[in-house]
Amino acid sequence: MPPKVKSKRTFKSTSSKPSAPPSTDPPAPFARPPQKLEPFLEKLSKYHIYITHIDSHPPDFKRKIFLVPVCMNVAIIALLVWRMSVVFPYYMKICFSMMGQHNETTIDSSNISLNDTGREILRRASIFMIDLILYIFVWPWPRDFFLGRAIGNPITWRLGVGFREKEIVVRRSRRWDRTIGDFLKEDNEAGMALLMKNVQTAISPMWMQQKTGYLMLNKEWDLDWKAMVQATKMVDKKTMDLEDFKTTILAWHATYGWMVATEEPTEQDNREELGRKKITAFRDELTKMGKENLFFRWIELVQFEASRPEGWGPEQQKKTVEKARELFEAQGVDFEKFWDKIGGMKGLPGYDEL
């Protein structure tokens, strides 16, 4: 649910090591990483910028979100298998025809007109082109989803991690990181500006509040599935703590090696933590009542209303509450008594002023 106010995040340097001489320390906002992070950093590529954070969305919500791409990719595979079953015999007949075995795909140019020959060639070229497009642009989706190896794949991630109350998310930069060059050089302000712009957008409160880890894939950031599994295993083995992966920016530099920058806690952070607790209480109470579906319908309603052109001001919030009241009462839940039971709406993200 979107917060009422979008806070501005800043960075502060953090390190568990003693202060080194100024000449060996990276410039702000970066610092040397805690020694505890080194086993994890060894598994990352030096050619990307990374962001780690903790996804605290409800497990059931994550499961429902993940079910969508699973179904979509299974449907794509079914479509491709059907296409192969239809077109493979056709291609085989063309191959046999080229080897001299006469069949219905053989073109006898001496008995048909030039126009008919041209149309048949164009028809076959169109079939080849459609299948080539399916192979180049469509097949990679399910292949990478189920079998991706370079940075792992979503299926391996979910099989290795499952669905947890708190999950480690590791994002890594896409191709834009090739354009920033040495972003610490004084004469490379454009590189640093691009890095900070993409990072600040990626850790903005509204973005982090509305999206589960899986939904954070976009043109600037990919998800490093393999790193997320490895980080989770480290936490499970007690070699690292979950808090070690709180919102942190990781970058490698030829002079300083790995560097870290963590977001500075703000009043908004405390508000978000209160909001997470309120959402958890909200969901748990509905689950006890056997009305868990109301929780997800509430989220859908708020996300839809918040995206309207009118914005997310007090009036729009009040209208959304009225729609939610009708939603609850339609399923036999007393709206007022329900909120009284969990302490009212105070602290609920986006409703602090109601």
C-alpha cells in the first residue's frame, strides 16, 4: 500500500573495521564492507552494482504473485510443444523432398506457374519466420525461468528458499552499468549521477512498499536468483544474519575493491516498520476469521485506486475506505468492529491522516 509521503533517502557509510588512512578509504557515500560480508561478496560479479534488501510481504501474497509467471510459462511451453508437434512433420517432409523423396511438399516448378511458385515460397518463408521468432524471442522466457544458469532461475530460487515471512532480495544492475565508467572520478559526474539516480529510484519508499522482490525486475535491475539462494543458505547456517542484508548498495572499484553504502534510517523507516506490523495484524486477523481473500482484495483495491490520475490524496483515501467498507460488509465482516479489534487504521501505510 502506498505511503502518504514519499521520503528522500540518503546514504551513510558503515563499516565494522577500524578506520583506515584517508587515502585508502573510498569516498562518500561508500565505505569498506564489514568483514562478515566478504563470503557473500566473493560470489558476486565485479561488473555490476548490487542492491540487497529484506522483503517482508506476507508469504501467501508472494505465493500468489509467483503463481502468475509459473502459469504463464507453463502455458508458453504447452504452446511451443503444440507448435512443434504440428510443424515438425512438415519440416521433415521438406527435408525428405530436398533429398529427392517426392511428397506433398515437393514443388514441381515445371507444372505450376511462376506466380504460384512465388506464393508457395512466400508462404513457407512466413512459416519459417514465425517459428524463428518463437525460438529467438519466446522460447528464452520459459527456458530462463526453469533452466537459467548464469544467475540462476526463479524456480531454483523458490525450491531452495520457499516462501518466507522475510526473504533476502538481491538485485543487480543491467546494461546501464557499462556506461557509468569510473563513477568515483571527479570528472565523471554524469556516471555518478546515473548510478545514484537508478539506486535512489530502486530504494524509494513507495517502490519498496508496493513490490514484492519478484516484481522488482525492470529495465534497470535484474534479480540475481543464485545470489539470493546463497545468501539465504548463509543465514540458515548462521554464518550471517538476516540484518546483514538490509537495504545496502554494493559496488566494486579497481582501486578500493568492494564498497558498501547503506540507507540512513529516517523517521519514514520507523513509520514503514509500524506499517508492516499493522499489515501483518490485518492479514492474521482476517485469516483467523476465514476471510483471507479479503486481504488480497484490499491490496488490489488500494493499488488500483492509488494509480488513478487523481493521485492518492486524503479525498481519494476516504473514497477507498468507503469502497473497502462495502467489500467487507458484503462478506459479513463488520468494518468498524474489525478495525477496532486490531487498533484502528493508525500506522497503516497511506492512511496516517485518516
